[in-house]
Amino acid sequence: MKHLFQDWGNIQARIQQAQDLFLFLDYDGTLTPIVSRPELALCPSEVERYLEKLRDLSGIYLAIISGRSIEDVREKVGVPGIVYVGNHGLEIENPAGRHKKILASARKKELKRITQNLQNSLKEIPGILFEDKGPILSVHYRNAPQKFFTQVPQIVEAELEQWRNRWKMASGKKVLEIRPNINFNKGKAVKEILKTFPCQQLLPIYLGDDQTDEDAFRVLKGQGISVFVGMGKLSSEADFFLKSPDEVQEFLFRCHEARRAGSSHCPGAT
């Protein structure tokens, strides 16, 4: 992967020439640094300001696409008039409305039982944090002693053996997610959103920092720009990389400057 700013001349030209631009932005690790506890990951005021400026330009659309619950990510970002995607695509909310996949009562009971079992299995390990996100349970172990980093996923996998056809585990940065065993991911969410934007000259750009963003990178291969955020990743489906959320903030500034002269709006976009 090449650093995005090393090829900025070409990127800027594509941003300016596109009739419409759609920015898909992950939250944790992309707009804000990874922190010890999820509730401490606050959106920097400068980032919020640039998001508002971009939103107000003609021909620019924004989506925040996160593994957090939709209520959580909307509250953290706090910018109205844009698309919010929660729980990796199980929840999508745009200015015109919202759809949310609701777990059946039996599935809710299963997840509650899994949660109780894991709380019991992991109770001897300090620093474990359980986050109830509705249809998804997150088990954070960033604050656990490093000697347990291998053991925690093994315990969760063992618990899910009895639920293997109904629940699955996904891994992130020192977090494990217990998800319903249905076919959804950030890539599918991006596809679903783009269906409502029929403009032929729409340029989608996706920025994300985690394994869960790779599905979206794959979806945009050959039709958009994908950017991995972070250092040290040996392989990614992304086209470019940025080193940190600070560089993402710089990208938002550059993007705004590139488009500020104005761009035409795509008829029929909703």
C-alpha cells in the first residue's frame, strides 16, 4: 500500500472530477484513537467541525460506519443530516429513516445465556469488559493482563461451540464480538447504501482501521478509494494507508478544500 498523501495529486483530481463524493468513515481507530474503554473514545471537535463542513457542501455524502450500536455512534459523533451505520450493518439510519434488524425473543434469550456463561468463565481474569450492543455482545480484553490474551479467545470459542449454527465470533483489536450467525458485514452495508445513490459519477471513499473494514475495502475494489488507517499491517485489501486518526483529520481538511469550489448534485439521490 502507498501512503495516501504520496499520491495526493491523483487523489485530489479524482475528488474534484467526481460529480458526487460519498465518504464512509469508521469511528474507533479512524476518527478517534483507540482507548482503554469504549466510552472514552470521544470525537475530536475539529473532526466534528470538518464533518459538518463536508456535509454542507453540495454533492458530498457522509456515513459513519461502526461496530458500536447506532445510538452510541450517533451520540459520539453528534453530526445531524448524515448516515449512521451501527453493529457492522445490522442498523442503518439515514436522514430519511432507519432500519434495524431485531433479534427474535428466542435469540435474545440465547445471547443472555451466552453472556452469563462467559461472565462466569472469565470472572477470574481482571480487566474484562462486557458491552451489550443489542444484537451483538462485545467482550473487551485490552485491559486484561497480557498473559491472558490467548486464553480469552479460547474461552469464548469454547462457549460458542454449542451455538455454532446460531452464533459466531469475530475478532477486532483486543475485542471479541458474539454475533448472530447471519450474513452481514460492513461491505454489505456499503453496498446497500450505495444502491440509493444511482449517480454514475459517484466516487465512494472508505476509511477504516480494523479487520471488520476489509469487507468494505473488497466491495470498493476498482470503483472507489479504500484507505487503511494504522501502522504495521502486512496485508490489506485497501488501496492506500494513513498512519493515524490525526492523518484522517488532515485528509478531511484536504477533501473539503478540494471540493470547496463546488460540485454538482446528482439528480435522484436520496
